[in-house]
Amino acid sequence: MNRRNFLRTTALTAGAVGLGRLALAEPKPAKASNDKPNVLVIICDDAGYADFSMHGSKQFPTPNIDALAKGGVRFSNGYVSASVCAPSRAGLLTGRYQQRFGFITNLGSSSPGDDPACKGMRVDQVTVADAMKSQGYRTIALGKWHLGHQDEYHPCKRGFTDFFGFRGGGSSYWVNKCERDLGTIEKFDGYMTDQLGLEACKYIDDCKEKEQPFFMYLAPNAVHTPMHSTKKDLAEFKDLKGAKGRKILGGMTLGLDRMVGTVMDNLKKNGIADNTLVVFINDNGGTPLTNSSCNAPLNGMKGTLLEGGIRVPFAMQWPGKIPAGKVYDKPVISLDIMSTALGAAGVSDPQKLMNTLAVERETKVPEIEKSLGIQVSCLGGGKKNREQGFALRHVIDSVDLMPYVTGKTTETPHTALFWFRPPGKAVRKGDWKLVVLPDRPPMLFDLKTDISEKTDLAHENPAVVKEMMKDLFNWEKQTAHPMFRTEHYWLENNTKLYDRTYKLEQPQK
Ligand SMILES: [Ca+2]
């Protein structure tokens, strides 16, 4: 039985068990414990794969992010589950391929037939924040949300005890205001990236004082457009060769790195750096067309399923637990953050916990949907359908990475990874990567010899193509009806992105 089928079978069984529990007991939050490790997830936005000194950037020094990676493990084949912002975040926060709950693309403007009230992370879904909260954690989301505008999709209704940020997908860096918790607009002076770092420090100080373990999801909009840098940061790049946008990006990246340094220093100041698992990741590939980023040596960009759209900077530090200076080469994915965080919190069976929480969540769904004026969750049906439906709605794809990065196991975390966002689909299995687009035959790349995906080997390997098409179909069968669609403009635009030429070498200083 392969891992996917195993997971599915386990989930079906666990789902049945979970349903049985409904009549017995509600899950009780575990008692908070002072020695539980904190978990800090830093997710930046639209950064280029090449634009970090840990990936060889000669133009942009990122010493604080590099130090985070050097203090633990850097994933050389680290992926996100989507090539654009919102679905990537939906996957990370639920530990499941977001297509399993119909979150296939960004929350764009409405097309005829769309219901704006459906635009968000489907309300039956349980998040990593829900799960960490159930283990006695204080849970904090900072910065960009992008998982629904309406109150029912708000972070404070999706497992986070605290929020400071903005609901949408982008923000000016000089907007000087954010939403505090649900509905309070708070003003501040200064640059968004720095402000989010300060807020993170305040929360860390407060948790330390109250002796609360925390799960923090720190999501700066840096380095997404608009291109806003502080003047001081921009001045550092005045002699940089290239377009003005590249200089501003340098300033924005410096701001991002400073924020990471500020937060890491604060953990040290509070004496909790050794008791904090820190993850750094970027939500999707860089977008040279808008923020002048560079994904070299990866081909493609944000919006494509070439490596430049989905392979991202990804590092994890936990002093004393993860050996420092390690590079882990097997494919891992942002979905794994959830089980890794839960494992750190002492949860040995994340699926079981998620099932228990899902049973509780589903009792609230009819009321939440009523308040949104929608009915999208299929909670009815006969016993068998109910159990299968439950498993499909709540199976997780997340793997605790700790045994892999510590060498406790030498197995492969995932036999295959999948992507789907119209117009593209892709699967990676071993070194093979298959990319399927509607307007051309499937393309097959060998990532071991061709990281830049320049040579299509599909014609020479029909059996591999056939097998991977089948894998893709078997995976697709488990996905749900989309909650919203990709607009025609993006279908057209994103298909054209595959035919562009991208810079495949690091820009020189
Ligand atoms: Ca993004």
C-alpha cells in the first residue's frame, strides 16, 4: 500500500472512529505546559528563489535568514502546495492539499455565478491553529491573511486567539493601520514589515511573561508589490546594476531580513530561542514581472507549476533538536509544517487529533453557513457516505519532518507531490516531474539532471508519463468541487507564462 492509500485508509477508519466519538465526549483542550516548545512560522510573500544569500544571491545579503537556516536545516527541495498566495496559505494552515476543500486558486474578483460568500477557507476545515490551541497554545496570526474577507473566515474564527494584520492579499507598506483581533482598526507609524516584527516581539514578551507556549504565524507581505522600501534600505542598493524595481526589491528584502533578525533576537533575549521551533518559508515563487525578483536557477515564476513557481526557500531551526548546518534534499512541502508543529507540541497522531477537532467543528458548520448565507458543506447522506465524506474532508497530507531531518528515519517523506491550479497540473515523483497544460502535450522533466526544466523528456518516456498521469488522476479524484474559479484573464495570462524566457543565472553584483 502506498503512503497516500495508507493515509486514506487510516483516515477512513479514523473518521469512523471520530464520528463515533461525537456522542461520547467533546475534545478538551490539553492543559498548558510551560515547557512545551513554541512554534514560530515565518512566511514571506512572492520572494525570488535566487534572492537570498543562502541561495547564492550576490546582490541581496540576508544574514538573519541565512543564520536561521544555518542553525538548523535548509530544504533544497522544499515546495509549497500552490504557485500563488491564497491557496498556498490555505494548504499550509490545514496541512492538506487545499484542493481537498475546493480552494484551488486566489480569491479574485467575482465571475458571474460566483457567490462572494464562498470565498474563503471552507468553514468545515480545521486549522493548525485550532489544533495547537487545543494543546494549550496561544495562537497568533500577524500580517497577511488572504483566506477570506468575511468575518466567518477571519483568523480569530479559524483558531487564532490573536491577530494583528490585514484580511486581504496585499497592503501598502505605509498604510499605517492594521486590524487588531476581530474588527478593531489600530493606527501605527512606520513601515509595515518593521511593525509586524515589533508586534511579534510584543506577543513573544507577553507569552513569556504569562508563561504561555505560543504558535505564531508571522506573515509579512514583504516582498509582494507594491514596491515600497524605506529610504534608508533603498540607499543600500543605490549602486546595484539593473532596473529601479530591483533596487527597491533589495531594500524590501533587507527590511524582511531585519524583521527576521529582530524576532530571533527577541527569542534569545527572552531565553526561549532553544525552546522554539522556527520555520521560514516563502508562499510561492518570485514574480520578475512585478517585483523584479529572480528564481534562478529555477525556470518559470509565480503562477506557473515550473519549479520557479513552487520550489521555495524553506528552512527550519530548533537548537539541540535539529542538527545545525544540515541540508535535506528529499522533497518536502509546506503542508508538512502542521504535523511538525503538532509533533513538537507532543501530539503523536495528528490525524487523530484533527478528526476529533473536525467532529467538533462540524457541529458548528450549519450555523456558520447560515450566517454566511451559503450551504456548501456536504454533511448529510447515509452512514457509509458520511464516513467516507468525513475522511475526504479531513484527511491530512502533512508529515512530521523531525524524524527525517534528525536522521531517525531514512525513508522518503512523500512518494509523490501534486499541484493543481488552472490552467496547470503537476506531479513530482522521485526525480521525475510531469507538468500538464491544456494547450500542449504533457511535459516531463528529470530534475536530477535538469533543475531548470529545459529539456522535455515526455516523448522518450511514454510509460513514465502514463504512470504519472494515472497518479495525478487518482489524486484528483479525492479533491472537492471548487469553491470559486480562476478568472479567464488568469487562465490566459498564466498559460502564456510558460512560454516566456526566465533568467536562470544569479544576477551579478
Ligand atoms: Ca505570494
